[in-house]
Amino acid sequence: MKVLITTETFSPMISGVVTSVVNLNKELLEMEHDVRILTLSQSNYSWKKDNVYYIKSFGINVYPNMRGTVSFNDKYLKEILEWAPDIIHSQTEFFTFVFANRISKKLNIPIVHTYHTMYEHYTDYVIKNRAVGKKLVSAFSREILKKVDIVIAPTEKVRESLKRYGIEKEIEVIPTGINLDRFKVKISEDEKSELKRTLGIRGENRVILSVGRLGAEKNIDEILLNLPMLIEKHKNLVLLIVGDGPHRSTLERIAKELDIEDHVIFAGMVPPELVAKYYQIADIFVSASESETQGLTYIEALANGIPEVCKYDKCLEGVLISGYNGFAYERSQDFIEDMNTLLSDCALRSRMSANAELSAEKFGSHAFVRSVESLYQHVIMKNGYAYEKECYNYA
């Protein structure tokens, strides 16, 4: 099967969408499908590497690192049309979706679309009135998704939100899988010690870890505000924040105002192939975000055997099992109590660590891509699309 994946961002960028596309591409290729990726370049020229087409783009001052393009007649788009994919799997709703929609119409092929991002949590970047923002997101989502054949929701939470928006298309829930293999390679104690030394973490420190883009919607502020009460009881506690983003300066200011700078380490952006090492030096994974569609970092932490203390969110159902592989909390007081329990009980942490690794197995990328492959076949057959197509000019 010839599969075209369209996405606004791809490697070397780091995000949940990129992680999902990287795993999808890898698994489909291993299943001997012919896969090509159409994405935006981070510069004003187009280029191609392996099976990835990067279309020239420009920066848009709406959201950090957002790119746009008007290159709808790029030579690489013509090359994709000549290749003639059987199906398109779009991952984002903006400029590359325009590519997907045009190619779909030219070749009369279906579009499967994964709805990764809950935009209602991001409207503050554009419009301050949240109620108006939600209405705009709802209308925008309906307009985009009426052009696709079927929608993939990573969680039931996303499916319910789309139904609330008035989406009438068929919606399948398929949790995004992660490449568990790269988390099964354990680093040695010497490697852990060296990484800690590089970060300024002492051997006696207990490490709690946050991984992800530093945006206001991730609510890391809440973790910082609760940290002083934890430090009172656990003097050797360190919060390691892996990732970068527009909210970093605010988080650094909060840490300074709370006088906990010595207990907070900003590691910045870490290459995806190295992230597992950072999980493996942590004792507990923490998150206060309520803006996740699925939260791949939660699953990555579990795959590394890290128990979790995370704010309850519907996307965590089936991922974080409170009392088994961590704790889900709703109030700050609950967070502090759960953290104190885990930090004070080494046997409990060890037991939850083993449970964490076991519970991550069902989220492997193999099962995810097999489900997606079946959906591709279903869509093609259901709609009577043919595999044999003519070549078209893009102009």
C-alpha cells in the first residue's frame, strides 16, 4: 500500500505529533508499505531526505515555532502526485492539510485524519476570551473534518470532544503507540551517575521529572507552587524539567520567587533518542496538565518503570491506574500527600515501578500500527477507492 503522511512538523522537531508520525512511519515501512511524508521545512527552501519531503515555509507569529507556506505548486508536490499514493493520513489541520485535501481530490483517494491536539486549551495564544475561542475551535474542526473520510481519536476524551463539536464523521479510537524497544535498553549505574553529574544532581538527590513542551497550558506552575511544601520534608528533592517552550522564562521566575532555584533544573530540549536516559535517572514522573489528548510522555515514563503522580484527566484512564503504577490527584493537597507517600516508601516505589513497565506493554507501536493498517484497508474498501490511478498534473 502507498501511504502519504502529511504533518506540519517532523524530525528534528520534538512533540507528541512528531513522535506519533516517526513511529507510524517506522512500523509501516517494516510492514513493507511504501510510505512518504510531506511536511514543512524550517527554512525558505524545499528539500527531500529519504522518504520525507520538506516544503519551504515561513514563520508565523501566532504560536511558537509555527510555520506557514504558500508553495502549493512545489516540484515535490508534483513528484508525490506522480508517485500516486493509495491513501493519505493527515496529522495536522493547517497548511499540510491543504496539501492533503488537494491531493485527495486530484487522485480521488481517501483521507484518514488523526486529531492530535485539543486546541481549546491553546486559544489564549490567539484570543483571550476562552468561550469565544472554544466556539472558533468547534467551527474550525467541523470545517476541516468534513473533508476527511474517517477520524482517528487517540483517546475517548478526544472522541467525546469531537462529538461535542458536532463532528458527524465516523470516529475510531486508536491510542497512539510508542516505540517501547528504545526504552528497554537500560543504562548502567555509571551512565546514570555521569548524567546526574552533568545536570548538577547529587547522588543523594531524589529526582522528580517533568517531560514536555513548556507552554502555559501544561500547568507546570502548579508543580512548582507545591514544591516548597515537599522540600520541607524532603530536603534532597530535585525537580528536573526536560523540554523547552514559550513559558520557560515564567517558570524560571516562579522558581526564583519561591526561592527553590537550587531544587529545580531546566535541562532544555533533549534529542528523542536520549530522552529514555533522563527517565531512568528519575524516581517519580509528575504532571499537572489537563490539556493532553493522550499524553505520550505518561506512557514513556511507565515504559521506563517510573511511577507517576499526575493530575486526573480523562486521557489518563487506562494509562495511570491509581494505587497500581502511581497516583492520580485532583487537589494540590492530594498531590502533596501522594508525593510524600511515594518518596517515603522505597518498597512502594519499587512495586509501582515494576507495575509501570507491565502496564506500558499494551501501548507499543506494533499494535497501534496494525490497527491503523486495518483502518486504511477498511476505508479504501468501504468507499470503493481503487489502487490503480492515473497521474495528474498539479497545476
